[in-house]
Amino acid sequence: MEVIGLLAPIAFVFALAALAQIGALKKEVVGLKKEIEFLKNGREN
């Protein structure tokens, strides 16, 4: 049980890092969606 208590701060740091990565990926996806829309609209005109 003590081991779990010692690993909790490490798990918390990894969770924060994962959340930061998710935020970065979300920004990337939004940028790619905008680029796709721009390319689709450019070819239609």
C-alpha cells in the first residue's frame, strides 16, 4: 500500500504531461481541419 502512495505523484506528473499532449494534438487537428477546408474551397472556385 505504501508503494501506491509513493507512485501517486509520479502518476500525477504523467497525467499532466498527457493532458498537455492532448491539448497540442487538438490544436494540430483544428489546424489541419482549417487547411482541408481551405483546400476544398480553393478547388471548388
